[in-house]
Amino acid sequence: MRTRKELKVQAKKVLKRHYWLFVAICLVAAIFGAEFSAPINVETGEEATTAVSEKMTVAFGEFMLGIAGGNTADRQKEIEDTEERYAEESKAVQKAVLGRSRGVFAAVMNKAASGAFMMSLAVGIHSLVGSDSLTVAILLLGALILVLFVQVFIISVYRVVIRRMFLESRTYENVPIQRAWFLLRIKKWLHAGVVLLAASVMNLLWGLTIVGMFVKYYSYFLVPYIVAENPNIKAMEAVTLSRKLMKGHKWQCFILEMTFIGWDLLGIFTLGISNVLWTNPYKSAVMAEYYAELRRLGKEKKIENTELLSDEYLFEKADIYELEQVYADVEAEYAKADTELLQLKGIHRILANVFGVTIKQNKEMERLEEEQSRKFLLTYDKAALEGKTYPTRLYPIPEHRKRAWVMNLNYLRYYSVWSVIMLFFVMSFVGWIWEVSLHLVTDGVFVNRGVMHGPWLPIYGYGSVMILLLLNKFRRKPAAEFVLAVVLCGCVEYFTSYYLEIAHNGTKWWDYTGYFLNLNGRICAEGLLTFGVGGMAIVYMLAPFLDSLFRKIPVKALMISGLVLIGIFAADQVYSSEHPNEGKGITDYAAVSSPMEVAGR
């Protein structure tokens, strides 16, 4: 068997190759309590974000005691007073990032911490059963079921997921983040949770004995790895196989874990930073090597049931001839070259390559769009054929693959310049309709929102076009597209607010002071989250749909419409720079009840 030093040397090589992937998946595990110590805990303002969960726990306990004692009315009054207190305390610190006086997020945080959500649920249950004691019993049972479900089918199963990704990373240079859903693809997510639950119950029962508390922990140590390799395995088979593989290695595993004490101490002194950036990924990489070694030894000794560990390509690459046979269709399909793009020159090539924009739309460009979309769907299979990623077609359990975003609307397209211009005006008008409608619903009056006087809020148009063009290279990666859309829109909103205040002698068209997670009142979490979701809708649905409609319009008619709109917009821009749209519901931002009602757009 390889020595601890050899295991760690190999683990460091793997970690170097997949560093940021390992950091990301381990950080998620730490945040949700699936594994490792808690991530960095930084307090902001008067209380830390972790205090919310503690308050929710305390509120739940107090609430249950109040209901059991028949003090429902008194508890309701306490909850209302608590919510008001949170809001008033937030107003006292106007620049607090974790504002609690305004906005949807703030209301949710206040209701969660005060117990208002629990009270609403209790009132509904009580109205059905008509008994305080039965209401308490139902709430306790519901809370237990919820906690058990989250622990077993989300947190525990995620441990299997990260082990699978660490094991694949040992052999392959690319491990797509989409592999996190491999249990769903083979329809074994629930089964994996049941297997881990059985192992946990047995471990808990053994933990009631002095010897079993320590010994059985290491006996069942390999169960998550075994399930990661073979999610189809039965619970008792996984437990028994882990026990047999760990026979004679339990003390060895304990010593291996103890060698990380120095790193754990460093994590204490660095407030958890070293855990996030090194220790947690490093530990996981080493333990993946350890499982691979015990698996190899078990196979060599022909330990009973090791034939259940049948995913050979998780530990060694398939033969090139076998890959060519299984992925023969991919080779043929991917071989088709997109020669049309290669024929573009100069500025035309830059616009198409970088921004996804073309000067002229024609049949050849549409055919290129279809070709690139098809190639994108074959990207993973192409990498598997080249031996860079795990070959899912050779997996012992068939995957039920669904092509994400496969619709008639192809989002991997090239937008013409005139289509982009029309998209700007359509989204500016949609933004204006959105905010006018919100104000009409909340205040019951019509208000022409925005700095300009026409029916458009250009920040919506600018934001939409910027997401579409500047993030063109990330359309194939929805997760990255979402994060970057949030960042991009946040920057646009923040600096637009700053510019308008400077240009108009400090007049504000919006202010998020008091909202939960706001920055200087210019941006807040609610707005940014909505922008991210909206950005995804624009890139993957709205923009392709609208562009398909624009392509049906004669080019000359589209050009004339675009030029007319540009002329009217420019005139409004010049006039509004001297006579901006102001007044109640516009620059009277204190009356704005939602972060979506962002005037000046």
C-alpha cells in the first residue's frame, strides 16, 4: 500500500489541476453544513448573519412553549413588536449594509427571526384541528420531518456528490460542474440518501456503546465513496463492503486524519480562510486517494462483493478504440467545420467572435448559428472522446440525459446591429411598463417613471444589451452568466445612481437605504437578484424570441424604425439633461415600496 506521503503528493498534484473547482465545492459543503468546519464568519454592523439562524431557533422554542401554554394572542403581540423593533433599530443605522427596515428581503428576515412565519403556520393548523396540544404535535412532527429530509436527501447526498467529483478529478483533467447532478441523471438521488441514512442509523446505534462510538465510525467511513462509485448498491451491501475494506485499516485512517491537525490549527488562527483556500480541498483530495488505494487492495485480495465496485473508468481511462466505437457519432458530427465564420475579416470577425453581433444577417449566418448550437451540445461528448472527461456512455448505470436549453429558440446566435438597437428600445419600454405598473398597483396613481420624459427607462435597455453582448462568451455557461449578470448590472446601477446625483445637484431617483444587503443605498440584494434572473431570461428566452420576430421584418423597414427611434430618443435625452423628469413618485424615493421600482432607468 502507498504511504501517507505518497498519497499526499499525488493529492497535491490533483489539487493543483482542479484547484478552483475543489475550493468551490468544498465551500458549498461548508456553508450548508454537509462537511468541514463552518466557513468564515464575519460580523457586519450590530449582528452577524449567523445570528439570524440562532434567533430562528430561539423563536421556534419560545413559540412552541407559548402555544402549548395557550398564550397565542400574547405571542402574536410579541412577534409584531419584535418585527417593529428590528425595523426601528435598522433605521437608527442608516448606512448599515444589513438593513432591516425596507424591502422584501428585510421583511423575510424580520419575520423569520421573530417567528411570524411559524405563527401563521400555527394559526392555519389550529383552525383545522382546533387543539393547542395537537397543533404543537403537528408542528414538531413537521419540523422533524423537514430537518430529516434536508439532512438525508440534500446535505448527506451532497457528500456523495463531492466525493464523486474528487474521484473523477484523479483521472480526468476536466470535471464539468454539471457532474454535480449525476445522481439525478441516473435517477439515484433518493436511493443514495436512503443508503446513507441506513449507514447513519447503524453508526448511531453503535455509538451508544463505548467501543462502537470510535470503531464503527471508521468501519463505515467508505460508504459515501462506495455510493459515489455505485449509486445502485443496496444499503447493507454498501455498509458491509465498507466494513470489509476498512478491516485492518481503521487505525491507519485515524492516524491519516490526525496528520491534518496542524492545518486545522492554522484555520483557527486565520479565521477559517486557510480552511476554505487549502485545508478542506486538500483533505478531500487525500481521502479520495486513500479510497482508491483501499479499493485497489480489496480488488487484489478479491474481497467479497468488491465486484460491486464496477466503475473501472472512474480510476483509469478507457481505451481509445473503445471510446471511438462508443462516441463514433460524435466524431462525425463534430468534424463539420464552421467555415463561414473563418471567412469573416476585420471588424466583422471581431464583432461576431467577441460580441456575437453581425453587420448583416443572412442564411449563411443562420446556418452557422445552428451549427454552433449543435456543437455546443456535443462539447461534453467530444471531451469524453478525447479522454479529458469521464465517459458517461460507458457508465454501468445508463444516464437519462436531457439537453439543457434545447428549444426552437437558439440562444447561440448572432444578432444584427439593427436587431440590437430594437432590443434596446423594447427592453427600455418593458422596464418603463414594469415600474409604472408597480407604482400604479402600490400607490394607485400613474407616474411617468425615469429621468427622461418618453416611455422608456434606458438603464433597462443598456443593461439588457450589455448582458447580451459583453457576456456573449459565457452563454454556454449559465451559472457564470448569472453571476456576471448580477455583477454587471450592479455596477451599472451603482454608477448610474452616482452619476445622476452629481449631474443633478444631489437629486436621487432611488435610494435603497434600509434594505437588507444594500451598498450606500445605491444597490441592494433584492434588485441584483432580480437583475440576475432577468438577465438569464433575456439571454436565453426574450432576446432570441424578439430577434426571431425582427428577422421577419424587411431590413429597410427595420432600419427606418431604428433610426426614427434613435432620433426621438436623442431629442428626449437632450431635453431631459436640462429639464429632468422629477416630482412625487419619481425623485420622491422615500415613497418607493419596492427595489424593483428603480426610477431613472
